[in-house]
Amino acid sequence: MRTQGKKATILLSGAGAVVGFLFLVELTSGVLQGYYTPLLTDIARHLNIRDADVNWFEAAQLLVSALVVPVLAKLGDMFGHRRILLLSTALTAVASWAVAFAPDFWTFLIAWALQGFYVVWLPLEIALIYSRSQQSADPAALTRRAAGILVAGLEFGVILGALIGGKLGEVLSGKLWLTLMIPAICVSACFLVIWRGVPESPSRTGGRIDTKGFILITLALLLMTAGLTFMRIDGPGTWWAWLSIALGVGGLLYFARYELRQPDPLVDIRLFRQPSMWPVQLTAFLFGVSVLGAQAPLSTFAQTQPSEVGYGLGVGSGQVSLLIGVYVLALLAGALLFPSLVRLSTPRVTLIGAAILVGVGYLLFLPFHDQLWQVMLNMLIAGLGSGALVAALPSAAAAAAPLTQTGMATGLTNATKTLGGSFASCIFGIALASQAAGAVSHSTAGSLSGYLLVWTICGITGIVAAVLLFFVPKLAFGGTLPGVQEG
């Protein structure tokens, strides 16, 4: 018994050292997610594009993220999680340096999209910790505690990144390239942290990559995104845009049928058939619309000058960073309050309430968006609900899945959430590109009618998600575990 206790202590100590290094990795992930947001309007002016075009940056990055997460996670199982973590970090670092020195819109767009490799960091980190804690008394509990620490690092990094980005955007005004070097330096340092401080996972699961499945889903998503791009450029009445979207939807249906026949699929479609699973995955998709797709419109609206177009808050990048800080703190509060609220009611009721908060928060933008305090209040309400969903959706999916497929179920919530955000960014870009009646023709600002449509979509998707959660069997959320956020 004494030998076992000593062994467990050594394991916990080793895991603690690994978590300490990985905390720095998630801190960097948070900086990447928060740093650029208060600078989006400055980036738009630097590239000589309209605010509406900024949404294509997010759409491209989210699309890349949705595609690379399942493949890189699979490669981590096959060849080692640390090795793939190093690879994804190196690719993210190269992309971050390219973002800093991109000379034009298309170079910036490609570099920004390739930055999306960082999204696989947290799944690889959780897998690495779980693999290294297998000889402990309760590896799942140890992994959950580590996940909580990593998510805390992620949220802290978002706040830190937003504050630093907003401040440097004002101090280094006119030297955007210098401001954009900071994330690149952070990711480069992160590579060294992983290389020097993170050991490799001891086990390999083997298996193969479903290459054909990856090609099929890539082509389907590209067709759908291309259709949305054609609509953005040529208008929603363009027939070839609708044809491209229809072909993309058909490709997704063919992909689903193909995956059902595979013994080792890229995405296990069978999970979606379960009555306790499909409402959760659809909720994750709808949640991605607001939590991922609405970030850029909120930033550009806040920095739009009301003296020029008659709407917007006219604040600088520093005040935008404060808005982001309020939202992220609300996210963190919602995630931390979720377990306590579950004890007072039930997981199902709490999730429904969280989705309603998201919907109500964004619908409040429709009448209340003229003052800074109104926008902050709306973001606070939506953030509390979003934080609860961030913490709960992966754990709800894990509890609803078979014991041997909890990792796949949790990964699917991340993938569907990312896809929701990607498509929302494309649609929001189209909405903001249409000029409102009476708008200044030469202005680069998005139209007010476009912003109202964005908030309406985010609000409605939150309410629809709440309705979908009523269809989940009550026992599906029993024994849920603390969830983790994509990062």
C-alpha cells in the first residue's frame, strides 16, 4: 500500500509539472483568441477593406479549424500527442509571423486561416495528460482537474490578449505590423516551452486516417463556403452560388453515408442518430453561431463612428478590449456557476436556461445598442449563458455517449460549434456588406440593417437551441463531467 501511495504521488507530481507547461500553452491560445479582436477595425483600414470583409478572416480560420482538428487528433493518437502538438504550434507560429507582415488582403486571409491550427492544442493536451495518468488511482478525475486549470489559463489569456492588443493598438498607432508581431513572438516562445518541458505520451493507439472521408468533407465544406462567397460578391440572387451550396449539402450527405460504412471513420455519424445526442450536437452548432461568429461584428460596430454613419459607439481599440474583458469574465462566471446551478435544479433545466440567456442577450441588442453601457449589459447577459454552455455541452455529449466513445462525442461538439461559427461568419459578412438606406456610400462601415440581422440570428439560434434541449431524455445528462473549451 505504501509503495502504491508513493507511486501515485510521483504520478501526480509529474502530471502537475506537465500541466504547468501546458498552462502556458493555453495562455498563448487565449492570447491568440483575444489579441486581434480590438484591432480588427485597424486591420481593415490597413488592408483597405470594408468592415464586412473582416468576417471572412474568421470564416476561413474556423473552416480550417473544423477540418484539421479530427485529423491532427487522430495523428496524435497514432504518432504521439507531443509530436503533433509541436507540429501544430510550429505551423501556427509561421502563420502568425505571416499575419504580421502580410502585404495584402489575400495573403493576410491565407495566413489568418492557417493560424487555426492552434484549435487542436487543447484536445491534444487533454489526451496527453490522460495518457500519462493511466497508472493513477483515478485518471479521469486527474484529467478533469487538469482540464479545469488549462481552461482557466485559456480564459485568462483571452483577457490578457485583449487588454494588451487594445493598448498597443493605441500606443503603436500607425505601426500595425509591430503590434501584430506580439502574438507571433508568443507562439514561437510556446514552441520552445513544449519542446523543452512537455514529455511525450507513453502509448500509441494505432489506426489509420480515413483519407477519403477527409477529402469528401473538405470538398463539401469548400463548396458550401464557395457558394456563400459567391453570394457575398455577386448577391444572393446568383444561381451558381445556390448550386455550389446545394452540391456542398449533397456532399455532406454522401460523406455521412460513406462514414457509416467505415469500421474506423473520421467522424462517427452513428453518434448523431442517438436521441440523447442529436439535440446536443445541433445546440453546439447553433451556439457556435453567436459565440464564434458574432465576435468580429461586435468589435467593428463598437468602433464605427456615429458622426459619420449615424450608428455605432465610436470607441477606440482600448475600450473595445474592455468590452471583450467584460464578455470573457461573464463567460468564466457562467462556467463556474454551472455546477452550483445544477445542484439547485437539474442539468437539463440549467442548460435550457443558459441557452435562453444567450438568446435574450443578443435580442436585447435590437432596441438597446446606442450606449456603451447597453452593449456591455447585453454582452454580460449573453456571456453568462455562453459560459455555462461552454462548460456543459462537451460533458453533456460525453454523458450521452457510450463509454468507449466519449472522446469522439466531445470532439464532435467542438467540430459542430466551429462549423456553426464558420458559416455564421460568412453569412454575417454578406449581411453587413449590404448598405443600409441613407448610408454614406464611400464608408467602409457595415450597414446598421446588417448588424440588426446579425443580432437577430444570434438571438433566434439561442432560443431554438433552448427548444432543442427539451427533446433530450432527462437521464442523458446524468453524471456529467466538467467540460472543456476548444482552445
